[in-house]
Amino acid sequence: MTFGIFNVPMPTNEPVKEYKLGSDEREALKQALQSFRSQETDVPMYIGGKEVRTDRKIRIAPPHDHRHTLGFFHEGDKKHVEEAIEAALTAKHTWANLPWEHRASIFLKAAELIGGPYRARINAATMLGQSKNAYQAEIDSACELIDFLRFNTYYADEIYRQQPNSSPGIWNRLEYRPLEGFIFALTPFNFTAIAGNLPTSAALMGNTVVWKPAYSQVLSAKVIMEVLKEAGLPDGVINLVYVDGPVAGEVIFNHRDFAGIHFTGSTGVFQQIWATIGSNIHKYKSYPRIVGETGGKDFVLVHESADIDEVVTGLIRGAFEYQGQKCSAASRAYIPTTLWQRIKAKMKEQLEEIKIGSAEDFSNFINAVIDERAFKKITGYINDAKSSSQVKDIIGGNYDDTKGYFIEPTILEVSDPTYQTMCEEIFGPVLSIYVYEPVDFENIVQTIDTTSPYALTGSVFAKDRYVIEKVTKELQNAAGNFYINDKPTGAVVGQQPFGGARASGTNDKAGSSLNLYRWVSARTIKETLLPPKYYKYPFLQIEKNLE
């Protein structure tokens, strides 16, 4: 495991399939959707390689058709968390001592399986369980997850190759050990790729994992486990449990062998986890690694030199793809008065073209938000805006949960840059816009930097290179991923390592070697080839004239 002697080549990103009418991939995907639709899927937990079922079964339904039953998953309890930890610790020694290239081979095979025989199945599970359209599912559950698996292998090889110099007669080396204990992967609903990456990236580096996904992502989580098992992942390396968060936390964060958490989710939950770990720090064998990506209040700054069509496209795609349920989604924009009326007219015209409905209808750009709780939270903000004197105009703002949790893409033109929807994360298809006078551009840059506690993504649209350079510098801490003349979403593995700071997380950059370093603990080994046989150094020789 010490040396990367296999010269893993730099991967290329998985090509995105287009699902055009009449294409083979479209037909395969429709068949996979029908397969899930036509039967109720049983979703067990996976602990120590065994499928575990309970008498507590929870219904799975598509967010865009919540009366239809896709299947049921088996909810666990404290006992199952304990069993998952025990399975992980039991598997640890053998897995950690397996030569790294054999661990890598498993995840490379998983990538090939997802790219081939499982592609339609994992995309269909994501479309149905998480209400993503075909394109959003393709770039997530197929392409991005494949990229994570392939690029992480490449980055692991890079890490293992980082070795110290050795003086004559000495051989030095670094051993990149997995962490001592088990890793807890706590994953979100909105990206199947993240759900797959958080446990597998830690496992690639020799760790064993307890994985708890969001309840609204269990259908595609099951497919990930099917892929990993077919790829040859040994029993106990990744243990998948469906338990309530506090139940899992009570067991995991009090366990002596808890070695780290790989998290994506809300800022509030992450801060609570951090506080719990801090209060329990005396209980652990080692200081746990805490790696987390949380929320964002992602901005778009438009300069008066910007191209209007580019801005309109960036805002619509950046704010409303996947119903605004991306951590990186554009949720606040700052537009000069000189451009606003033309941008507003074009956005309104294009939004009227957009179709909303089932993810299974390939003509729909917008689908449903994830569940009833999200629906009520988002529509609460919209209702408040409708009665607020600080909101000058609303485009969209309609919603209906009769069949699915559908919310129209909504634009709020606000008169106050500190209005609540300019500051608070909504996580839905709501874009707040503050229109400023061009002479106030410098002040707006400062407003962007200080309005929100988050610092995940942001973008600037401008043609003036001096403006681009100035904004890039002045907002260097406002976003971990910063985009120039592009929407603030769509980071690609191997191209734009992803993560933010401030309240947005630990900025450990998923999709890079920086993240993998968090899952190893280096040991320096010095071997002296011809050890000295007497204690005296040359300077201790006595000069004769001093005797």
C-alpha cells in the first residue's frame, strides 16, 4: 500500500448520453422505469454482507406521484447500528491489508458496471425516487458517480507515490494507513453520486464504513449496493443502514472506535454533529476526522458589461435545474438597472415555455421537490414574499401538491438586499433578485461577501476583464467554487473539485486528492541500512595539543 507502482492513467470524464427520441439509451431507460413502476421493490439493509429486514417497513413513493408505491425499505434501530459497526471493525484488518491495487480494482469494476449494464437501472431509480429528469439523473447517478470512482483511484495512486527523499545509507518511506476505527458516511437525497462517493472514497483508502443515506434516496442507494456487491466488495467493508439520524448518532458518536465522518447535508445538522463529537472527544481512540459539505446561499453577480442571453441562461439553469435542490444552486442574484428590464423580459418569456411535471415525461424540465416537508418550507417562503412590502414583483409563485410536490420556478424581485430570501437557504426553485444602480457596484460586491454565512458557490457575469479580475479577488472567500460567465452549478469531477468554507463546510474538495488525504493517517518509516556501532560522533575527537 506504500508505493503507487502501477502508473494509473489520468481518466477521462464519462461522456453524457443525450437520451434523444429514438435512441437506444432512451428506450433502455424507459424500460427500467417501467420495471420499477410495475413492481414493489423490497429494500433491505446490508450489514456484514447480509440482507437485513425488519418489521418496520416504510413506503417509497415518487415525489412527482406520491400516491404511487414504488416499494418499501426496512427501517433499523440501535441494534442494527451496533451490528453495522461490529461488521465494519471485523472486516477492517483484512480490507486494510489488501494491496491497494486490489481495492482499486473493485471500484474500477463498479464504474464499468454503472457505465454499462446498470446505467439505466441507477438512472431510473434516481428519476423515480428523487424526481430528477433524465438529463439530471444521467449527469449525476451515472456520469458523476463513475467519475468519482475512476478519478479517486487515480488520486489514490498519486498519494501513494508521494514519498520522502532518502540520504545515502537510509531508506525513508511514508505509509498511508487507513484511520484507526470505522468511518460514518451520512449522505443526502439530492445526489446519488454523492451518496456513492462518501462511503467509497473512504473505503478505497482502506477504511471500513457505516453508511446511512437519506430516507428519500434509499432506492438508488440499493442499486449502488447491488453494483458494489457485483464488483466484488467484501462483506463488511460498507454497511448500509436505514435508521433515524439521532438513533445512529447516539451509538456512533459514543463509540470508542469512531474515526471520522464523511457528511453532506444541512448546516444545522453538521454543526450539531461537530458539537457532539467535541463533547465526546475524550471517548475516542483517535481525534476523528470531520469532513462535511453543507448548505449554500449561492450568488450570481451581473455587471453591466455582461451578455444578456448568457445571464438569462445561467440564471434559469443555475436556479431551477433539479428544482433548485442543489447545494450550489443560484438563489440570489444582483443585476444592474441598465440590464434588468431586458433580462426580466427574457426570463419571463423562457419560464413560460418550461414544462413542469413527472420526471418520467421527458418533455418536463421541472419536476417535483423531494417531499412534503420541503414543499411546505419552500411555499412558506413564497407565501411570505407575496405579502411582503419588500418584494416588488413575483414571477411564478404557484404550487400544487395534489399529485406531486410541484412548485413553479419563482423569481422574487426584492427592494432590500437583506430580505430573508436573499440571506437564508431555501433549497427550492426560488431565485431572489436585487436590482442595483451601476454606480453602487463596489458596495454590491461587499454586500455579497457579508450577506450570508455561507461560502459555497458563486459566479460573475461580465465582459470587462478588469471587473472580472477585481471581483475574483474581492470575493475570494465568498465561494469555494467560483465561476466566471457561467452558472454556479455543475462542478465536474477532475475539473472543478467541489466544496466551500465558512458555514458551507470544511472545503475538503470532493473529486480531488485533497479529500482522500483526510481518510489516511501517514506513518513515516526510516530504515538505516548500515547502522552505526559506536556512540561517538567525529567532533568528539580530542586534539593532542589540548591534552
